[in-house]
Amino acid sequence: MELKQKIETRRARIAVIGLGYVGLPLAVEFARAGFEVLGIDLDQKKVANINKGKNYIIDVNDKHLKDVVSHGKLKATTDYGVLKKCDAVHICVPTPFTATKDPDISYIINSAQGIAKHLHKGMLVILKSTTYPETTTKVVKPILEKTGLVAGKDFYLAFSPERIDPGNQKFTTATTPTVVGGYTPACGQMAKLMYNQIIEKIVMVSSPSTAEMTKLLENIFRSVNIALVNELACLCERMDRVDMWEVVDAAATKPYGFMPFYPGPGLGGHCIPIDPYYLAWKAKEYDFHTDFIELAAETNENMPYHVVNKVIAALSDKGMAASRSKVLVLGVAFKRDIDDVRSSPAIKIIELLAPKVKSLIYNDPFVPELETGWKKMRSTKLTQQLIKSVDCILITTDHTCYDFNMIVKNAKLVVDTRNATKKIKSGKVVKIGRK
Ligand SMILES: NC(=O)c1ccc[n+]([C@@H]2O[C@H](COP(=O)([O-])OP(=O)(O)OC[C@H]3O[C@@H](n4cnc5c(N)ncnc54)[C@H](O)[C@@H]3O)[C@@H](O)[C@H]2O)c1
């Protein structure tokens, strides 16, 4: 049976490589749509959990995972050998950077080499990991073509970036449009057909590199705009009676031509702090310097340092020396209501602040344990007594479960990096973005 027909009748066997924040939701959606899905991950713990129907990704519904596993629609394995009997494969592996902020695409290369061993005629290969333009055509394609099979002729090849926003209740896999760039028009059409089984709107672009660049533009757009408000927030802190949060909210009432971005303690997650560097690195190959990217990174990476200085100054204003103060860091996930701490600014802040204060603890209901460069930490239970016992509470993540009224009422001093205390009038609160 042709691949097209197999997809249309949902008889295509689908593999998903990398069962993390991107791969597992995708695998579950295809399985729920009736496809037989084989998830491949090198992490044996994740594989074992999935096969037991145990969920570990906040965006995946526990019951959905249990259902597809118990009906035999989703199975996980560490063995790339299952690709022999698969018709399509989605690559969802990490794309971090090195210590010097160069792209590390070794995970993509390893996955492509794993696929190459089992590549067969008519197979559809889609790269989803965020990466620099030309990865699909100049890195993945040559690895796959070493088999003697030719992209666009013997197998289908495409890039389709992932837009998942962990914790976002409004936009699901089905309702978030997906961009697809095929190596040939036929490759693009096959990838489109595949995603149309679970996603309502597919946006076709003319090449994989265009799709790769599209994803980078989306994330660089965020990074640059966040840097802009962070810079202005630092300016507002020197001025009298200008509150950057109020400024953004007021500007956001303009019905066109403005999109609100808010200041914060720095960038976090696996995307915004990393992806821009992928393009900055690639641009150099073309004797091109992406100044906006560098400038935005500089401003955003300075924010954790700025927050630490703010805490020390706020303590000093209350007559307390940092070296004799106890600090409680509230929220360490990189954003509200999720458990992801990758590149979280709270970690950087803890590492910078801990040596300067008498004691430092954290609370995060989503993150019971935290690995930092200072030490491995455990979340401390948040009680009125604890709040009263510390000299400063630093709000780094504004989880909706926090009762900020209670927190401010019982605290001696609050440094708020998220405007979590927006509705609370209190002389105890110091915010970034205002004097
Ligand atoms: N997390 C997000 O919100 C998000 C959003 C959009 C795009 N992305 C991009 O998607 C990609 C994946 O991100 P993620 O957040 O899902 O990462 P993740 O770390 O949550 O998951 C990746 C998984 O891949 C597995 N893995 C690593 N190497 C492997 C290999 N060779 N074979 C099989 N499995 C392997 C890891 O064990 C891990 O389980 C990245 O490129 C990221 O930039 C992430």
C-alpha cells in the first residue's frame, strides 16, 4: 500500500524519536488519532514509564496516555530497530548549545544515523527539533543518502518546527497551525497529509530551510522584544514615578501595531535563550553578524545579575546586610505553572545570590528538587511561619497557586520580578521596572 493511502486510512506506523516535551505529546496525539505509534528514546526510565502508562509531561493528559498505552496504540522502546517496520518518523531530540554557545546538533546527527540503518523506500522523515537553516538539507539528508536511497525520490524528507507552549491551556496540538517545508513539493505534501491527521491548519513553505528560519524568527522575535522591555525596565528604575509594568499595560491598549512583552528575571526554557545563538552561529558562515541577536542576549543575560543587585540593595535599604540575611526564592520553573527548569533564570540567580547571603532556600510546588551549580536543593514547604522567618522573599516565578496577599502580608521584604503583586499596595514590595 502507498504511504498516502496508509496515512489516509491511519494504517501508517509512526515513530517518534525523543519522548520529551515535544515528542511525547505528538506521539500521544497520533496514537489517539488511531495510528500505531512507536516511541524511541535512549532514556530507559522514560521508556519504562510510558509502557506502564505513567505520564511525566505536564502537557500530556494522564488518561490519554494510559488509554493509548493500554490499547496498544503507543509503545516505547530504546531500540531503533523498530524503524524497519515504520512508515514515518518524527525527530524530536534536544538541540542545546555548548559551553561557548555553539550549536550542539549531535542528538540530531545520532538520530539521523539511527534512522539511516533502517531507512527504506517510501519512508517519510520529518525533523522537528529547532535548529539553524540548512540542517535538514546539509546535515540530515547526506546522512540518510549514504544508504544509497535518494531524498525526494526514494524517501520523503521535511522540516516542521514544533510550536508547543508548555502549560498553555488555550492552544493545543490540534489548534496550533504547523509550518511544513518539504525537500521537494511531494515531500512537503506527504508531511502535510501526515500532520493534517492531528492538526487543523498546516502552513506550507517552499523549503526546509525556510521552515527552519521561520521557527528561529519566532523565537528571536520574542528574545529581542523581551530584551527591549528589560532595558526600558532598568531605565524606569532610575526615574521617578514610571512603572514599566504599567507602561506596557497602557501601551497594550493600542488596538493595532503593539504586542505586549513584559520584563522579568531573564530568559528560560529550552527555546528562547538557546535558539537565537543557533542563527548567530550559522550567520558567521556567511560573513554576517546578527547584531540584534547579540544585543538582546546581552540585555537578557544581564537580568539575573540585575535581580541579585536589586535584592542586595533592597535589603540594604531596610537596614539589613545581605551577608546576614535569609532569602526565600519563590518559584524556580522558568515560567508559571510548569515544572520545566531548563535554563531557568532562578537557577542563575540562586548561584549568584547564595554566596552573598546567610542562607537561601526555595519553594516551588512543581519542582521538589533542584540541581544548581551551588548545590542540590529541595523545595521548602511554604508556610506563614517560613515566610515570617526570612528577611526577603524573591519572586522569580508567579505560579497561580501562590497566595501573594498572604505572602506580602507576612513577609518583611518582597522583591518581585514578575509583577505578581500587581494588585497589592505595600511598602514592603520592591519590583524590577520601577524605582
Ligand atoms: N520544550 C519546548 O517547549 C519546545 C518547543 C518547541 C520546540 N522545541 C524543540 O524541540 C526539540 C526537543 O525539545 P524537548 O523540549 O522535547 O526536549 P526534551 O529534552 O524534553 O526531550 C528530548 C528527548 O530526546 C531523547 N533523546 C536524546 N537523544 C536521543 C537519541 N539519539 N535517540 C532517541 N532519543 C533521544 C532524550 O532522552 C529526551 O527524552 C528541541 O530542538 C527544542 O528546541 C521545544
